[in-house]
Amino acid sequence: ALQVYEESRRTSIYSSELSETSLVKFWEDFVVQAKAEGLSGSSGELSFEKLIDRKPKQAARRLFLAGIVIAALLFLPAPMHFVDALHRVVHFTERFARPSPYQFLVTPGTKEVLKGSDVPIMIRVIGPGVRNIVLHLARTAEDQERISLSSDSSNIFRTVLRSLRMTTTYTAEVQGYRSDEYKLIVVDRPLVKSLRVLLTPPSYTHLAAHYLEDNVGDIEALAGTNATIEVISNKELAQALISFGDSTKVPMSISGVQAVGSFQVRGNGAYVVSLQDTSKLTNSDPIVYRITVLPDEFPTVEITQPGRNADLGEDMKLPLLLSIRDDFGFTKLRIGYRLVHSKYEKPRQADSYVEVPLPSGQGSELKIPFIWDLSKLNLVPEDALQYHAEVFDNDAVSGPKLGRSESFVVRVPSLDEIFAQVEEEHKDISKTLEVSKEEAEKLHQSLQEVQQEFLKTQKLDWQNQKKIENIGKRYEELRKNLQQAAENLNQLIQNMNQNKLLSPETLEKYMELQELMNQLNSPELQQVLKKLQEAMRNLNPDLFREAMKNLAFSEEAFRQSIERTLSLLKRIQIEQKIDELRKRAEELRKAQEELHKSAEQVNPSDAAKLNELADKQGDLQSQLSSVEKELKQLKSRMEEFPDEMPLQQLTRAMQQLSTQQLSSKMHQVQRQLQAGELQQAQQIQQQIAQGLSDFQSAMEQVQKALQENQQREIVNQLRKATNDLLTLSQQQERLKNETRSFEPNSQRFREAGEEQAKVIENVGNVIGHLIQLSQKTFAVTPEMGRELGKALMQMNQAMSGLESRNGGFASSQQEGAMASLNRTASLLEQSLQSMLQGSGAGGLQSLLSQLQQLASQQMGINAMTQQIQQQGMSLEQQAQMARLAAQQAAVQKSLEQLAEEARRAGQREKLLGDLEKIAEEMKEVVKDLENKNIASETLKRQDRILSRLLDASRSVHERDFEKRRVAEAGENVQRQSPPELNLENTLNRLQQDILKAREEGYSRDYQDLIRRYYEALQNLGVKVQ
């Protein structure tokens, strides 16, 4: 290019401006211009290679290669020195220390190591005579360390830094010369800084989700529980896993230093949390956490009522109370049963089931009342079912588990069995009363012996004390026997009522008998015995005399109560036996009519069926024979009370049964059925049925005659006692008025005393008359006896006042005696009116029947309410709920009316309280139904209502052995005598009270009684306005 340039300039081709311009900058323009001016031809002829001198270039190349060879020869023996020298040459302006004569080769040099790991260090020193070196360690400015090292056989210095926890800087030193500085950078493994476990139990448990305590990873939970593991690490994570003992793994979601994963608890085991950071470091020795599956317990069920083998009543219904328990809830409850004994069928091997409704809003422990209706099973007498209860829990994970109760047997007893049991229990109760009566007589004799000995010696010694203690123990044992007899009587009444063996009249008498037996548990006698023992211990003769006097009275009343109870029991047994025979006649007639229908429908060629009918006819013959025997026993019992019993009517019934020869006819029908002579057998069966119907009517007449005879006699005696007491009250009042006006020196005190003695004698006669009457009827009550006893006590005190010429005191006591006589007459009149109206005969049975009907209605309402609650609230169900509200309100109104009737009839306070509580519960249920709000509490209320109705119906005839009387120790009472009585003002005031009584609703009978009493007072000559 330069040659071209020089040539162009010499030939003056280029201008002077172009020559002075940079060749490089305008080279492209020059080429273009040269082409334009035809210079390409001249350049093409030139040889450019000839113009280049290659010698300087080749000399430079040889010199460069020689330098490289020399440098290589110098570098190989001491490369580091060469490098250092080269560094100093390049940086010629800096000052450098004299180079070290030693060369350090350090392993591992600068490196990242895991925290806690051991780091081996190896140092090789190149230099003259190196035997020892010093290793300098620096963790912090304050934490520095020197380690002297000796070389091994291979001239290497070795050491190990154990469990390195902090980043450490280290250098090696030999004779003041140090190696370069190296650093061991400590890095952490990923680890779990925080762990939280959220447990979500299975939905069927209705338990809330909850966290375990922080950093607690051991899991104890039900199978099916969802466990969520929340982890926070010390480093950013790349991966996290939940690893189980069976090698399965569950990946966790990663977000920075956080990881979350979940799994479902299925069985016992263990797990760890495995972490990996972004440097692919993993956590070492992760904590092993246990997984323990808590058991979902099996449900349990118990048949708490009846809780024993039982007999079915006539209604073929078995009331059950089922107690079920589980930790979380239930899905199904049922009764399993099978026939295990029958006269006419083979026992069953497989169970059948009846479902028991479960209330919604269940708890872990429930009591489920259920009335099991077995009438659809067509059971016959002597059939026996074995039954049990089964309950399933609500375990939705492992499947519902089954709990089973103990098995019981329910039988359909035959009438023979029922009446045989009744007879046996009657005998046991009668025997207990007989033995108790004898024991009471012995106790009476023992007390008399102690008293006579005291009267002789007037001393109290330890022997008498022991006798009194022994008498107390014997009385306590006697009391327990009577209490057991009362409980047995209660069970007997329940059995007879359940099987409808008693007429309402007889049932009421049994109830009164039970009440009387409860009263035999005399607290008064117990208190007196305690006082007597206390007097013996204190050796107090005065206290002993007083206690013996009170004991004589209480002990005599106790013996009379036993005697009365026994006498009444014998009479009631006769009534029960009449009821029994009437019932047997009715059942025999029904069975014979049913057998006649079966004979009409049987196939004459069916020999097996004919033999079965023949066997049934034979069973009826056996039952009739038993009836004939019972008739003879009944007649024997009636003959003990010939004046009271309808012996004539019973004799006619027995003659009628004997004349018709029903037993022989039954035997004839049995043979005809076996022989296939159906037509003849059916004709005689009709005759037998008619004969049994006649016998049933005859026994109803016997029963009616007995009731009429008893009522007639008792009414007459009650009227006589009432009139006698009113007459004695008039005499006592006249005597009181006369005594009040006596002067202290009056000679009339003696005459008044004689008249008072006659009144006392006549009152004693009335008392004796009532005691005899009390052994025939319950119309004579203990309250009457207390009033008469009070009247006698006050009359005796009046006698003392007359003897001491204290007219005021005597008159006040006579007034009190008159009031007691009047109250006794009033009580007798009430009993009389009750008998005449028949309120006591059927009231109790009617109350029982109505309660059972209400319980049945309530059961239907409960079932419909539960069904609506489970199905939801459609328009149809809303309308149905309104009808249920009306039905519940109707049941509530009926119950309130029933409670009012029970109150008027004088039923027990406990029963009235129960009925009132039930009515209040019903009001709340009605409100819920009207508001269309069926909550779990609504269903619970309905269950309580049904349970209480059933309890109330049972308590009507159980009587609960209530303790109505409370014994109180006697005390001396001193008070001022009242002022003189103004009869005219008193009668006017009492007439106003009668008008007030009418307004307030007192019974007409009571008003009539008060009116007759005031009329009797007027007959004494007192003018009444």
C-alpha cells in the first residue's frame, strides 16, 4: 500500500491534500477513486511480495522462542519462586519483604465444613531442616489457639479439629515464616426449629380439631384422625418428607423455611421429619415420634328394666328400659329374640329383630324406654322367648361395632301358673303375719314380766336392762319381717294388676291393705323402746314408769294393727279368689269358643291337626278340674266368716257346674276329635261354651253379692258409730256447760264425775265397736283412732279436774274431748259417703288406665316428632307438625284434668307432683312444635315425658313404701284455759262458714255433715239465727 502511495505521489496522480491525509482513514475512498481513474491496471502489474523484507521478522521469532525455553527451564525447579519473582517484576514500584525460604502445602485449605464435623488438616513444608511447626487457629478475635505439630515419617504435619462449631481461620508458622491464611467455613445442616401437630378427629366423633403442645410430635389419636405436621427449619428448604417406619414417605409442601404435610392415622407406628436444604444437606438423626392409635371402645347395652326373667301380662306388652353407653354415639338399637319353648311349635334357632328408635342429638349415655308389643307374635300360654338387646356404635372408620346385653326370658304364663304363684305369695304373707302376731304376743308377755318385777322390787338392775335390750332386738327383727312382707305384697299386687286378675274394688282393697302394712313399721314404738332402754341405762325409776306406760299403749296398738291386717288379708283373699274363679271361667269360655272355631275350620283328613285340637281340649279339661278344686277351697274360706259371705250363691254356682258335667263332656270331645268325629264334637263344644258362660255369670253374681253384703253391713255400722259419737258429743257438751258454772264447793262435782265416767265408758264401747269394724273394712282409719284416743285422754283429765273441784280445767278438757268426738264423727261420715258413692272402688283403676292411655298417645307423638326431625322441614311436614302440636296440647289438657281428679280423690302428693311436672314439660314441647323448632332438647323432653308417664302409671299401684307418719317425742304442754264459749255467737259464725264453704267449693257431703252437727247442737235448746 505504501508503494502504491509513493508511486502515485511521484507521478502526480494524487493531489497534495490527499497525500497529507491518513492513508488508513481514506483507504476505501482511494480504492474507489483509483478504479475510476484507471489505476487498477498499473497496480496489477506490480509484485508486492518482492517489496517485503522478511529477515527482521524471522530474527524476532527465533529470539522469542529462545526466551520461552529459557523461562521454562527456570520455572520448573521453583515455580513459586518464579511466580513471586514475576509478581515483583510486574509490581516494581512496591516494596517487598525478603522471600520465605519455606513453601507451605496446606490441605484442605479454605473449605466449607458441616457444623460438628471433624476436620483433618495436613501441612507439608518445603524448606531446609523443618521438624516442628506451629498451627495458629483463630475462631474470634478473643478465641485464638496455638498448636505445635511434629512431622510424621513422611514429613507431613497432621492434626484433626474435632467437632467444629464455629468458622475458624488457620495458618502454619515455621521460624517466623507463616503460610497463607486459610478458613474453615462452618455451615449448618437443616434442622427442625419448631414443630406443631394439628389433630383433626374423624367426623363421627364430633370432636374439635386441636393442636398438640409445641414441639410435641408423639401422636395418640383415634384411627381415621388426620394429622397435619407443621415444621419450621433453620435454613431454606429444598425438600421435606414425613418418613414412616414401614418405609413409606409423604412429601411436604415447601415455602422457604416452612414445610407442611399431613397423613391419616391408621395404626400404631412411628415417623420422622426428613429435611434437605438448597445445598443438598440433610438433617442428621431426626427425632423419631410415636404414633399410638387410641381404641374406639365397644358400645354397651343393658336391659335395666325388667333386668330379669319376666312373665307377660294380659296386654302382651313388655316395658323395657335400655341403658346404652358409647364414647361417641350410636347408629342402631334393636331387640333380638327367638322362641325357645312352646307346647305347639318347635324352638327357633335364628334370632328375629325389632328396631328400637334412637333419639336424635344423641349423647354418650342414654336411657331408652321402649314398650315391646308382642301381641303380633301370636304367643300362647307357656310360650317362652329368649331376648337380648344389641347396639351399634357410629364408628365410620373401622365400621360400627356391636354391643350385646345379657339375655333374658319372657314367658306367657298360663292362668294356672299365675294363680298358683298368687296363692303361694298369699300363703307366705299370711304366714309372716301369723308368726308376727305370735311374736308380738311373746314380746307383750316379756314386757309384762319386766314391769311386774319392777313393781315388786322398785329397782332397776342389769338383768332387766338386758331383757329390755333383747326385747328391742326381737322387735327390730319383727319389724324387718313385716317390712319384707309389705314389699312382697306390693309385688303381688303388681303381678295381679298386670294380668288383670282383680276387679277395681278388690284392687283398691289391696292398695289399702298395703298402706296398712306399711304402717306396721311403727316409729312410735321404736321411740318408746329407745326411751325405755335409756331409763334402764340411767337407772331412773320415774322415767322407766313413764316409758312403760307409753310402751304399753304403743305395743297394744301394734299388736292390734297386726291382728287387723291379718283379718283384712283373709277377707281380701276371699275376694281375690272370687275374682280368680270369675277370670278362669271367662278364659275357659273364650278358649272353648276359639277351639270350636278351629274345629269348624279343620280338615277332617288332617290327623295331626285333629290331635293338636284334642290336646288343647284336654288342657281345658285339666283347667276346669283345677277350677272345681278352687271352688271347694273358696267355700272353706268363706265358712270362716259365715255372716258376711254369700255362701248360698256360691253353693248354687258349684251345683250348676256339677250338674252340667262339663268335665266329662270335655273328655268326650277329646275322644271324638281324636276319632275324627267333628260334627258330634262341635255340638258338644257349643254346650260346654254355654255352660262355662253360665258359670261365669254365676261367679259374677257371687262377687256382686259379696260386695253388697259387705257394704250393707259396713254402712250400717258406720252410721251407728257416727250417731253414737254425735250423741256422746252432745252429752259431753252439756256436761261441759254445767261444769263451767260450778262453784268450788258445789256438790254437783260428784254427779258430774259420775256422768263423765258414763261418757268415757260409752266412748270405750264405740272404740271397741270400731276396732271390730276395722278388721272388716279400711273405712276405719288410724286418724279416727288417734282422735278417739285424744278424746279419752282429755275426758280422763276432766275426771281429775272434777275430783279436784277445778271446774275451769275440767270444762276446758271436756271441750277438747267434745271437739275430738266431732272430728271423729266427721271422719266417719266422710268414709260413709265415700262408700255410698263408690269413689274408692274404681277411681284408682280408672286413674291407672288413663295414665297408660296417655303414655301410649305420647309414644306415638314422640315417634312422629323424631321422624319429622330426621326428614327435614317440607311444607307437608310443617302441616304435620301443627297437627302434632295440637295432639300434644290435647294430651297435656287430659293430663291436667287427670291430676285435678287425682287431687279431688285424695291421691298421694308425690303422684300429683309427678303429674304436674309432666304437664309443665308438655307445655314446653307444645311451644316448640308451634314454633316449628324441633331441637334436640325437644326430643329429650318428649323422652322424659314418656318415661315419667310410665313411672307414674307404675307408682299408682306401687305406692313406693312412702313414709307418711313422723314420730315425735311427747312433751308437757302448759297453756291458759280458753275463755267461756258463747254458743249463740259460735253457731251464727259457723253458719256463715257453711255459706262460705259452698262458695269455696267444699263437697256437699261435708256440708251436710256440718249442718247435721249444728242441728244437733240446736236441739240442746240454743237458739240459732
